[in-house]
Amino acid sequence: MARAEVDLWQADADGYYSGFAPHVPDGNLRGVVVTNAEGRFEIDTIQPAPYQIPHDGPTGQLIEAAGWHPWRPAHLHIQVRADGHRPITTQLYFAGGEWLDSDVAEAVKPELVIDPQDDGTGTRRSTYDFELEPQPEA
């Protein structure tokens, strides 16, 4: 879809997000791109790291009582928006990554796992198609 906004954010190579870690600059690894006339976009980024969700306070008590671990697998957060369509908010995960089979948030689905491949230049690339549902008319 042409002119769709794609909002992306991710953790850094150590598992930290901007806005949640004082040593990470504001806006780090966050951005919005607009799709071209063919509905395509491309980004260059780093591989994010898995991270532990905060496990103190009530969250920690729940994790401990349930016998869970606090780890999330490496992922990209993505929200896709376009006029006249319902937005999609999701996460894309990386094949072969740690914690895919035991994500504390239980958010990993096979259709959300990408497998970037080396393109011969040392850059890993992957594609993923999003399909937006038309917004019902009021």
C-alpha cells in the first residue's frame, strides 16, 4: 500500500531500549518510514539482543509464582498505519534466536519469525509482507 507509515523500534545489541535505559540516547533505534508507490520500504538496522523484562515488584512476584523466566527473544516492534485501514501492531522475531520457544510474553508465532540471509555482501536481508484490513465505514 503506497504511503503507509511504518513505525519501528527495537532494543540495541545489549537488549536496551531508548526511553528505558539512561545510557541509551533518546530515539535510538526508533523511526518511522513511509512506503513507496509499490507499498515497499527498506531499513538498515542492527540485530537486537534478547532481554529480560523487569522482574521486580508485582511482575517479579508473578514470574516467580508461575515458575517462568523473564526473557524475551530478540525482536523488532512494528506498527503499520494507512488511511482507511486498521493499523497493525506486531513483533518480528529472528530464526534460531534464544527464547523463541519460551518467550515469557508468549507472543512468538511461526508466521512472525523471519530468517535474514546474507546477500553476498555481508549484509543480512529479509522480506515480510503486511496486509492491512480496510476500516469499516461508519
